[in-house]
Amino acid sequence: MERVEKFLKDAGTYFLATVDGDKARVRPFGTAHIFEGKLYIQTGKSKDVSKQIHKNPNVEVCACIGGDWLRLCGELVEDERREAKVSMLEAYPSLKSMYSPDDANTEVFYFKNATATFSSFTKAPEVVKF
Ligand SMILES: Cc1cc2nc3c(=O)[nH]c(=O)nc-3n(C[C@H](O)[C@H](O)[C@H](O)COP(=O)(O)O)c2cc1C
């Protein structure tokens, strides 16, 4: 899991795909943070991405660095605890101008039943589950 977090942070931007009825949706994301042994992302309840995750928590993430790429799929589980939001905002202080652990918008999700596949043009894929 640490390797997945590091790859996402090193990539800087990853792309988060959700399901919207019978359509795929994708957008850039940047948050990736391990808290209490789980990999979290952050968003806002007002966003379509949040509504899609609540309806269908099966998501996939893709990030790449040069000729290496990571695909991470799994279920997202909302963690409503204040301490989980605080930990995320401490990891990404720039978010504090838009989000607060006590607003009605900020939310964090962690990955459950996740499968990460590290791929490269030059090496065999490596699969990590967490
Ligand atoms: C580099 C980059 C990183 C981003 N990271 C996040 C993020 O971690 N969480 C988030 O909610 N939005 C993030 N955004 C903004 C979302 O991509 C944007 O709000 C998007 O429209 C949300 O998807 P939706 O319109 O389907 O709700 C980021 C945007 C960029 C350009």
C-alpha cells in the first residue's frame, strides 16, 4: 500500500474513474494519504464524483510516471470520522482554504478490496492487493 501511495504522490496527478449509470466518468485527482493503515482520497459531497461513488463505490484509478503506470481498482468506503478528515487536510494543507473537517462538504474515502497493478513497457506487471 505504501508503494501505491508513493506512486500516486510521485505522479502528482492521477485519474479517478467512476460509474454514472451506464456511463464511465473520469477526472484528475491528487489526494492520496495513508491513515490508520488504509489508503484514503478526499473529495467534496457537492461534487458529481461524490454522488457517483455513493451510488456505486467501485472505482478505478490510473496514474503514470514516464513509461510506468499504475492501475488501482477497488471499493471506496466513506470514513465520516473527524480524525480521518483532519489527517487528510494536514497531509494536504493547501486544501484548507477550501475544506474544513467541520464543514458539511469535506469527505474522505478509503480503499477496500483494492488491487493495484504496476505496469511498465519493460517489465512484467506486478499485482498488489490490500
Ligand atoms: C491536478 C488536480 C488534482 C485534483 N485533485 C482533486 C482531489 O483530490 N479531490 C477532488 O475532489 N478534486 C480534485 N480535483 C478537482 C476535480 O478534478 C474536479 O472537481 C472534477 O470536476 C470533479 O469531478 P466531477 O466533475 O465528476 O465531480 C483535482 C483537479 C486537478 C486538476
